[in-house]
Amino acid sequence: MKYARICDIMDTRKDAALIKEALDNGLKWIKPKPKIIIEENEYGDGISVFIASKYFSGKKLYKMEDMVWDILKHSLPWEIAQKVSMLFVLTPREAKFWLKDLDKKEESFTT
């Protein structure tokens, strides 16, 4: 059982790196560069994605989320994209409120 859990963690980390790469590439036209944080969820079976950017200010939430999901769906196999269990698309002001340590936070999975 322990071996299976280690393999799951390795797969999750690999998938997180692919998700991060897809988002970096898909959002590279946004200046300044969005802050993207990728974390394994607390159950170890999904990935949480946090994206903060000035570009999102004044935009409808569903449009921001649709844009990110379109990037994931067109850049990755669905088996990987669907591992995103939580998606937070935030303005810098929202990020400061909801993620007080966003600027200090390091990504849980690095690429």
C-alpha cells in the first residue's frame, strides 16, 4: 500500500508540473506575469490551482475561469486536466484578502 501511495504522489507531482507548464504557456501573453501556485489537495487525489493577475480585474469570474479551463483542455490530455479539483482565479486584491501570504508562498510543486 505504501508503494502505491508513493506512485500516486509521483504521478500527482508530474501532473502538477504539466498543469503549471500549460498555464505558464497559455497565459504568457498577460503582463505582468500572473502568479500561479499549484498544490496537491489535502486528500492527495487532486490539484488546487491559484492564479492571481491584474488582468483579471474587472472581468466576470466565469469568463476568467472559462479562459483557464480552455487552456487546460486544449493543452493537456483530459485525464491530467481533470485532476484540477479546485481553481481559484483572483485579482491581486482578492489574492491579498484570501491568500494573505501569496507573495511569500512557494509552489508546492516546482517545475
